[in-house]
Amino acid sequence: MKPETKALRVGKLPTDEKSHNTPIFLTSSFTFDSAEHAAAVFAGEEAGNVYSRFTNPTVRAFEERLAALEGGERCVAFASGMAAITALPITFLSAGDHLVCARQVFGSIPAVLNGFIAKFGIEITFIDGTDISAWENAVQDNTKMFFLETPSNPLGAVIDIRAVADVAAKHDDIIFAVDNCFASPALQQPLSLGADLVVHSATKYIDGQGRCIGGAVVGRDELMSELFRYVRTAGACMSPFNAWIFISGLATLHLRMREHCSNALRIATWLNEHEQVKSVYYAGLPTHEQHQLAAAQTNNQFGAVLSFELHATAEQTRQFINATTLISKTANLGDAKSTITQPFSTTHRRLSDEDKVLAGITEGLIRLSVGLEHRQDLLDDLTQGFAAIK
Ligand SMILES: *Cc1c(COP(=O)(O)O)cnc(C)c1O
């Protein structure tokens, strides 16, 4: 089956009711035919559901569909993207181990690594993920994990997944994980480029309509069974209701992503020619430094999150945002509805001034998550923003 077909057809539940849509199993526990049956399921001698923290048929249907789209053996769903990411060091690392993480990652990731994971004696090094030699140079005898995100938030930096996988492969025991949230499996399959694990915030494009929080990890059985052992005991499991939403989100993922990406490219091109814009950060532009790399490791589509820098102060940048009337003022992204935010005062507010400079978060920077509205309406709304700058 081609990916579009898998997105619709993989992960159907066999029930006796012949429902055409995937049913939702909102139940915390499951019953047994007899005490002996219960004993056999608990002992793992017979397949069966016990309790929804362990397995749930609707969650399993979502996991099967996402695993098929990422080309992985198995998927484990989590309560959120951050629950999935936090599960990686907890499951695979021990005190004394070392993790190398790209600096260009979602803001809560350094917060959880430095604020919590480091407390348990795990060493963490942040590097510029686009610099392949930095990965090599960061490796120590105790390095056990690489983590990166590409394209990254908010400046759309692109990291060469295969090149980082080659560095990881030269050393024993390094598990290489890629956050594929911005590209989604419709554009990019990190496992086929040498990653060991793919991580998702299902909250973004997999849902696609801003309804539910969820996360997932996909990879080979050997690693996934360890992650499953963690989630079934520690409990950061996905709700069956959310899984049911994400199943239908995946069904339209390819179609939505094509439209998201073409809208984003049109808007990025328009912004790039605008005299009030200093720079546009979008790998889909042929002038972007990593355009060739991005085209090669995705299916020549570049996602729908872009940033642009105005010739403007922090105050003028807020005037721009306030003058838009259609685009939602929210920090969420990956929604069918376009969203706009000033990272400097919202998502990246907690960074020190020095880290803001390092990350390229200036006062005049605006992040757009381009949705599925008609592109002319979006351009008209942005035109109101430009007109409002005093
Ligand atoms: C949103 C996001 C996360 C965190 O996911 P939640 O579902 O919000 O916990 C992780 N990585 C990236 C790239 C994200 O955009």
C-alpha cells in the first residue's frame, strides 16, 4: 500500500459490529472468561487486554497506523509529546550516562533535561545540531543518546539526519532519536535515514485541528518493548479518546500536509519580497542555506511553520500581530487554522538574553504556523499587520 492508503486503512479494529469507522473503546479495564483465563493473560501466555494503562484497542489502532507511516516495527503512544520525550532518557539511560542534544529543539526539552533528568546523574551537552563535526566532538566514552529535531522551531534549521546517524553508528550503544513533529511522516521518515527512534507530538499535525494532546515513539521491537514496559508501569499513556481523534487525523495527513506546505511556500515567497521584512526563515525558499538538504531528506516539501524578521522593535512587532484579525494569536502550531506569535515574548521568553541571541530569537521575529485558509485571505491579513507598524 502507498502511504496515503496506509493512513486510511491500517489499524482497523476487528469487532463483531461491522462498524465502518474505528470504534472507540472508552474503558479502563477488560474482563476475562474465567479465573484461569485471567491468570493466562496476566502471565502473558495468552494475548488479551487487561487495563488501559497497559493496552487499549483504540490506542493500539493508532499505534499501528503511525508505525506503518513511519516505516517502523512498533509504536508506543504517550499522553503528550513531552511525556514521550521524557520517557527516552528515563528508559534508556542510567546515572553516569551522557546525552547529546541539538540546541535547536522545542523549548520544553532543555527545561525537562536540565531541570529533571540531570538530577539523576545524566550528563547533557547541547550543540549546534546543524554542525556535523559538533556531534562527533561531543561524543564521550559514556555517550548513550543523540536527540534532534528537524526542521526546527522557530527558525526552521535543517539537520542532516543521515550524517548524524553515521556519527552515531561509529560508536557502540548510541541510540539516535529524531523529533519528526514539524515534518510529520507525510514528508520525512527518519528511520529510513538511519535514526533508531522517531518521536512525535501528535498534538500538532497528526491531530491537525488543535483538539487533543498526545505523543508517540516509533522504532524497532527491541527498543520499543523497553519503552512499553516503562509506559505501562509509569502510566503516561494515551487516552483512548485522544487516540480515536488521532486515527482520523492521520487519515487526512498527506492531503493536509500538501496544502499546508504549498500555502506556506506561497507566503514565504511573498514575505521574502516584502520591503519591511529583513529575513525569512523557511527551508522551502531556494535561497535558504539548507534548501538542497531539506529537499533531499523530505519529499521536497518543507513544512508549514515559518519565521520572519521585521525591521521593527518589540513594540512594533506586537503592533503587527495585533493588527491581524484572521490569524489566531496563539503559540500552538500544526493546526488547520493559521497561528501567529512573537517567540521573543512567548515561547522563548524564558531564555537568557545570551541564549536568545544564540537561538536567533530577536525582538522583530514572528512565527507563523500556516494553516489551510485560502492563501489570499492570509496575505490580506498579513498586509494589515504591515500597515499597522508605526
Ligand atoms: C509541541 C512539541 C513538542 C511537545 O509536545 P506536547 O504534545 O506539547 O507535549 C515536542 N516537540 C516539538 C517539535 C513540538 O512542536
